[in-house]
Amino acid sequence: MSGAARRVVVTGAAGRLGGGVAHRLAREGRLLGGVDIAPGEHVTRLLDLARCSTDELLDAFAGADAVVH
């Protein structure tokens, strides 16, 4: 898996698609966190991306090699 992102944040991690991606990444040990407006198994940060500040957004994605949106 050369070149693959090791720490990934998933937006919409409580939804059907985002939740599936987050679950797979967690199984592979690559999930850094999940962001959503609703709680879920892999949601580590409750955040409305449409209304959050730049600082909140940067904090939510801090340490990530990639973001799946």
C-alpha cells in the first residue's frame, strides 16, 4: 500500500456511504476520525461543515494525510 494515506478523516461518517468508508478505514487502522452533524459509530467530532469557522475546520482535520468528503 505504498503511497496510501495513513491517517484519514471522513466527513459524513454517520451516513450510509461515509459510515461504510469510515468502517473500512477503521478496520485497516487508517481512520483518524469522522466528522458529521449527527452522532455515529465512527464520528469523533460533531460539526456542521456548512456553518463552522475556519479554525474549527482546521482543528477537525489536523493530523490528517487525507480527507474523504
